Amino acid sequence: MAKKSSSSKVAGSAAAPLKVNKSAAIRDYLMAHKGAMPKETTAALKEKGIDVSPQMVSMVKAKWKVKKARRRATQAVAAHDATAGAQTNRAAGLDAALSLYKAAQGMQTSKNKIREAFLLLVEILG
């Protein structure tokens, strides 16, 4: 079992250093300065007392872009699925209208199919 370090500080003491989320600080800086390069970001955060490497800045930027792309892709799929459902309803409505048209023209159509087509059109049209 691992030992706890003997230099642990009490959370409420004044001597305990304040923990900083470095990735959040990097993201905040990058949001404020859109075209900032990793070395520039590192220097600016160092002035604020946050020690990060340019490699960490690059890693945070890359992961941020991947998450953004994934979010956009998910939204695009959801939008496509919503429109695909509407197209399916339109196709079913057209099939129902065609069945009723055939019945009106005197073509041979089963009574069940005519009834289902009528009910489907009533449901679609509200």
C-alpha cells in the first residue's frame, strides 16, 4: 500500500497552495486569444503564475478541436435522422393517397388496404 507524503498540507491552512486547473486556464486563454500559439500561451500563463509546457497547450488545443468536431457530427446525424423520419412519413402518405386514388378509379383494391390508407392520411393530415 502506498504511503501518504509527509508534506501534505491541511486544506484550511493559509500556507496551502491553491490548485489550478491548467487545462481550463489554457482553454480560457485560447478563447480570449483565438490565434495564440503554444509558446505565446505558455508565456502568458506563466505571468499569471501557471506553469504549463507548450506541448500541454498543443495537446489541449487538439483535444478541444476533436471534441468540437465530434459535437458537430452528432448534431448533423441528429438533424439527418429528423429529416429522414419526415421523408418516411411523406412517402407513406403518398402511398396511401395512391391507394385511395386507385380505389376511386375503380381499380381492384382490398377494403383493408383502402381503410388503412384512409386512416394513415387522416393521421398525417391531423
